[in-house]
Amino acid sequence: MKKHSYLFLSCVLACGLLTSCGTTPSTPTTPADEANLRLTPATFSDLRGWQSDSQSLAVQAFAKSCKRIAARKGIDAFGPIGGTYADWQAVCAKVTPDMFTNEVAARNFFETEFNVWRASADTGAKEGLFTGYYEASLKGSRTRHDQYQTPLRKRPDDLVMVDLGQFREALKGQRIAGRVVDGNLKPFEDHRAIDEGKLPNDASLPLVYVDDPVAAFFLQIQGSGRVILDDNSLIRVGYAGQNGHPYYAVGRELVKRNLMSKDEVTMQSIAAWLKQNPDQAKEILYTNPSYVFFTELTVEGPLGGENIALTAERSIAVDRSRVAYGIPVWLDLQDQDFKRLMIAQDTGGAIRGPIRGDIFFGFGERAETLAGPMKSQGQWWFLMPKTVTQ
């Protein structure tokens, strides 16, 4: 799910059709994407369900962010709205292990150390889109044989990824990737070319081979997953890079070709169509030129864009140009019975706008079932240290 300032495992559903997770560079913007974030003071009594939520689970996820926060210079800005790292280091220092199991202590921590801010768009909108993602599971082999024919590829040595925001403030959030040729950065091969073996030194690139090309495609969208090998061992793979080509939603292409209606588009329905129509599937998948490379992970769980292990149903992917990693977010979904405290710990190419999030549901059948159809309007509130003013 990510280390990577590029990472993003993000999202299965977005903008009405399947889009990319954080693993992609950029997709066309909408007016909602371009709106600015507006914060207004609120209170904990404004948070429906606050008293019944398990803040002890949230503080465990928050403590992971605190390890990163503690390593930063206190004078550095904590994103566009979060004050300074010193503000956050002060509250992180007050997290104690008993809060991980004591609901009263955890709730008191948040209520004592934080103020609540209602988030809205400067257009006046108070609701936005929330989707879900999960850690996928595949079957694979270290070598190509029998049913194991689809490679998950390592990041090529000559792939150069560029965060343009490091060079121009106006380009913040935009990324490109390519290969240096004669001193110039040239576009990298697209999805089709990579699949057809047109990368230099192609034979050295496969990390592992899996038995399901559709599952491999969705792994690129999810950003990370587990692979059960043919010797019954298990490895975890995660995002290592992306070819720089923009993500194009295959769900959108299916609707465009009148092969599926917009209302029918879910992760599960797209996967089913691709498997039922193998003669057309590859051509549909090639309409998305984006391609993700993987690395083998040795951490306890999938990494988010913050470069820490994500926590199921407590980590959320956000638009990092508006919301910094580590901010506690109270999420209240309109179409789901989902009201809980989340921690911003990931990002994604399709996660853009002042009210836009992607919930990490974890690993397994339940996580896949919850994440696949997740597409709900919702509202959120940010918790900020009391020393932070807006």
C-alpha cells in the first residue's frame, strides 16, 4: 500500500467508476477535486457515535504515526492545516500503553488534547465521496510453470519517478516517471508494452508469477497484497514504483463500450466480467496504460504512504495536499453504519479533494466484501492539538 511518496494502494471505487489507488499518478480533475478545504470549530458532542466508538483502536493506529512524527524537526510545518510538528510531538508524548486497552483513557486522551474542526469545501459542500480498499491475496510461484504465468514485476533499475512538487510549488501533487536517455527524461513503456516484454533486460524483472491475471491487475489497484506460494510459504508484496502513465478506469471503459451499466460497476462485477470474457479482457485492461511494480515486504502489514503499517478499519487514505499524515479523522458515512475515528496514513491517485477518503479494510474475505462495493457519501471532522489554530 505503499512506501513511497508515490504509494497508494488506494481505492477500488472512485468518481463513480473503478479508479486507481494511490498507486497511480494522476487522473482528470473535477470541480470537487479543485475545491479548497475549509475548517470551522466544532465539539466532540457534534460527533455522532463518538461515545460508542473504540478510541483505543484508534490510538493504537495513531501511535504508529507518532513514531514518524517524533523523528521530524519540530519547526517543520505539519501539512497545510496542522500547525507544526512540535504541536503534534507534544500530544504524541502523552500516548501511553494503557490507552491501547483502556477505552476511558483513550477517549480522555483525545478529548483532553485535541480540538474538533468540521471540514467542508469552500464551495459550501459538507459531504464527499468515501471508498474502500483492502490487502489482496493471490496464489503464486517463484518460477513460471503450469498455471503460474502472470508476472508481478520488480521495479526496473532505470525507472525514474519524479515528484514535481519538489521543484515547483504550483506542481505540488503531480508526478511523472520515465527513463533517462541521452540526458533527457523520456516516457517509460506503457502497460501493453511491458506485458509484451519490451522492457530492457525483461528476463530479470519478475518478482513472482501468479495464477490469475485479473487478480494481478487488481493487485496493482490495491497496491499491496499477500501471495501464497506453491511451496505453501507466504510473502507480502507492496508497491515499488509506477510507469508514469495516467490511470484509466477499466470500469469506465466497460460502460463506454456498453458492456456494463454505470450502476453495475463494482470491483466484483468488473472482475467477474473480465474472467467471463477472457478473449476481450486483455484489450480492456490495456486501455489503462498505467503499470505498477512491486517489491517483497518484510514488515508486519501493508505499508501506507506514511511508510508505516496500516491498521484495518482505522487507517484512511487522504488527499495529502490538503490533509497531512497522522491527523485523526472522525468519519460519518451517510449510506453506511460507519462512524469511527480514523487516522490519515495513506494516499492515492484518485483520492483528491477536501472531502475525499479511502478506508483500508484489512486482509481477507470480509475485507474484500466490505471494500469492493464501498462508495458512500459522508462527512468528516479533524482532530487537532489544542495548540493548533486555524
